[in-house]
Amino acid sequence: MIKVDVVSGFLGAGKTTLIKKILREYSSERLVLIENEFGEIGIDGDLIEREGFEVYEISNGCICCIMQKDFVNLIQRVIKEFKPERIIIEPTGISILSEVIEVLKQPEISKEVKINSLITVVDCMNYLEQCDMFGEFFEDQIINAKTLILSKSQFVNSIKLEKIICSLENLNPEAIIVNSNWNKLTFPLAINEINQNLKELFHTEYKPCRENEFDTFAIETRKKITKKELESVLGELKNPLYGEILRGKGFLKAEEGLLEFSYTNGQFEILESNFKASGKLCFIGRGFNEVELKKLFKAFEGGIFNWLKF
């Protein structure tokens, strides 16, 4: 049976960072990553593929609902063509984990694979606020996980961290909660392996996907920018004038290589890379003011963008 590891987590929690580590830990195995991007432009897949891993992407929808048929077909194709020992699945940050599990329990899939681990990455900086904002949808990713791995815990004080852990234990008292330096995490020691018959795993009630409550927009551009310019624009995105931007990620051409960025609720990180490619950006949120966003980015770039609306 092919092992399947599912790594879920809300927007910007750190799923891709953790997955890169898992991929390196299991690099001796034949493995495939199935990456689910919410928008039409894939970002994470490009960044992971260049490290030499096999990546299959499903874009422009959630695999737990409207893209479910594509998800099933892709898994079957991966099994037939690549014959992997392990499949790692990264659902989009707004997916319903219980619904992803239900897909994996379908007869045509379960006869080939077994769920090895169900991991949810919890963003300590934003967890308490996200619980209040997104309710059952957000909690589904926690309740149905077997391992909860805390991210960004070094940025919160001990009182807030204790409150987060208490909340997680109340929601899912059976889960292993991992609060360790990610650089020291080893696998499978950090994962509560399931090793059960897939059909015996869960009884879940249907929960509607929250996809329709979110807007996305994406940009492709060949323009070059500086790190200072990118910092300036990302710093503006928290302004309510542009809408509620929950998550952004992408890469833009610099004088040499690329500038990769990750944006979550007003916080952002920019990394420099020697990789060469055209620029891609994708943002997820609600109530975007497209007119003002276009003005912001056009003023920043000093040129015309290829603006994708969906």
C-alpha cells in the first residue's frame, strides 16, 4: 500500500515550509507531492519543483469540493504512472480536512493507499483570531488531525502559547501537539502514524466548503523590482482601502534572481533567491478593491500588468 501524508493548515500557517522538510527527510523514497492551489497561478509548486521533487498541481479550486473529481483522477494517474511509495498531499489553506479524508476513503482510492499521517500546522500568531473569525470551518482542520504542529510559537509569549495549546487540547484531546524547533524536527518521530484500515478512520458530517467566501487575484509580470520596493507595497496591503487580504505569496524578478515573499495578515517575509523565472503573485482574501489594488501595483511597477480576474 502507498503511504499518504496529508499536511493541512490555514492560510499562511507554514504548510509549504514543513512539506519541504518532510520531502528532504523522505528523499530516499519514490514520492510525489500533490499541491492544491486556490487560484489559477501556482506558486508553491514552482518553488518545490526546482529543488528536484515531483509535484502535481490542482489549481483554481478546492480538492474537497469542486475539484474533487480532478483530485481522484490525479491520484489514480500518479499511482499508475509514477508508482510512488509515498504521496504527500497539501490541500489549500481553506479546504475542509474531513472532506479530503472522505475522498481518500473512496473505494477506487482506498484499495491503493493508506493514510500514514494527518498533520495540521497551527499558526500561533493568528490562531486565536482565526478561530473566532472562521468557526467550524477552521476547527475542522484541527479536529480531524492526528498531529498538530505549532508554527511561529517563538513570536508569542508563554501566556498566549498556553491559551493556544489549551484550546487545541479541548478541540482534539487525542492529537499529538508538537511545539519544537522546526530545524530539529525529524520524521516519522514527529508524526503520529495511523496504520489503520482507511475505512475505519473517521465518521464525519458534511461541512460546506468556505471557498465561495474568499476572493483571489493573481498577477504575472516580467518587471524587475528591488527589495525595498517590494517591502513598501507589502506594507500597504494591510490598509482596508484594498480589502481584507489574508494571504499572499509569490516571487518577482530582481536585478539578480528572484525575491520570494510570503504575506499573512499584515506580516510578511522576503527571501532572495538566485533562481530565474518570470514573476508570479497570488493573493487570497475578501472584499478586494480591485481598482485600488491595480493602482498600487501599477504605481509600484511603473508598467502594465497582466491582471487575471477569477
